[in-house]
Amino acid sequence: MSERNHAAETNRNGTSPCKSGQDAAASLHPAWMAFVRYCQQMGHGEIERLKIQDGIPVLVEVSRQKIKFS
């Protein structure tokens, strides 16, 4: 058998993959949590440029909000 079969599985950013939603939130990097919160608060809109370094969101350069009238 290969070493791969015995190695613990990890994501590219060093976190372990999770099965439940609660575990997933606990394993997210704080920058990802902040980005997800930002998206939730925005509701509708576009993010034109998202800078990611080492698998972690670093900066949103331009953000525009759309307002729905219907």
C-alpha cells in the first residue's frame, strides 16, 4: 500500500476537510469567515477582484452593490 492511503487528508490551506457544517465553520481561517460574513451582509452584488494568497482571501479591491427593485 502507498503512503497516501495512510496519510491524514488535509486541504491546501492546511485545514482538515469536515463533514458537518459546524465543523466546517470551526476549521475555516478567520479571513474566510470575514469574507463569508461580508458576502452575507452584501446580499446582492458583485465582487470584481478578490486577492487570494496562500489559499486565504486577502483583499477585495472593487465591490459594487446591486439594488433589486422587484
